[in-house]
Amino acid sequence: MTNSVDMLRRLVQAQVVHFAHLSEQTFEMERDQFTRLAQELGLSTVPKNLTSVHVVDCIGRYEPINNTTIAEKLSLSKASITKISAKLLEDGYIKRSQLNDNRKEVFFSLAAKGKRVFELHEKLHEREKQRLLQLMGSFSETELSAILRFLQTLSDHYGGRAPE
């Protein structure tokens, strides 16, 4: 029985690697599709990478929001958010402000250009969400629970967190 379990583990490992490659290709296609749709809507430019788009999305959902909260919500370092937000600010996607009673803390909100990126990203995300939900319709509750547990364990492993 151990041999069949070992074989299954090897097959799962091979599928995870294959999925990683497919995910990379899919993200590149999504980025290209995002750029094309943005141009059709009159946006001459969009952020160059998906992480920047996700920062715009986070700001759009929770504005006004500071660097620390963005970092927490996206599970990224504050240094990464500082770098990304500086570029988004420079490119005119976001605005910065400070509260009257606290001049040290900086908050971000979307500029008009960022709002259009936010809306486009939201439409694409909803379409992908519906496609994935439809795909999962063929799995039982037990299968979905096992898939969820596996994906959470995989995320914890690659995210550097210890499994609970």
C-alpha cells in the first residue's frame, strides 16, 4: 500500500509543478488581456505587474488606507508596499493625504486613473471567480474539503508560515 501512496504523492507533486507553470502562463495572459481591455476603455497605461494592480484594488476597497494596512491585507512587506505605492503615486493611479490630527501617517486613495483600473480589475476578477466556481461544481463536499486543506498547507509551506 505504501507504494501506491508514494506513487500518488509523486503524481501530486508533478501536478503541482505543472500547475505552477500553467499559473505563470495564465498570469501573463491575464496581464496581456487586462492591458488590452484597459486600452479599449481608453486607459493608455496600466500598472506593469499584477501586484501593483492588487495594491490599487486594495486601496479602492478600503480607502483611505495606509501602507501598514495594505501590507497586512495583501500579506506583503511594508517595504514592498512603500515601493509600489511610490510608483503608483508617481504614475497618477493613487493620491496621498494626511489627517489633520496626525501629520505623520500617510493615507492613500484612488485617483481617477486608479478608479478605472480598479473597476476593470473587479470585472475581470468576477469573471474568473464565476469560471472557477463553475469548475468546482463537479466536486463533492469531501473532495472540496481535501482540496482546500491541501491548498492551505501548500500556501503555508511556500508562504513561510508553519502549518497550524
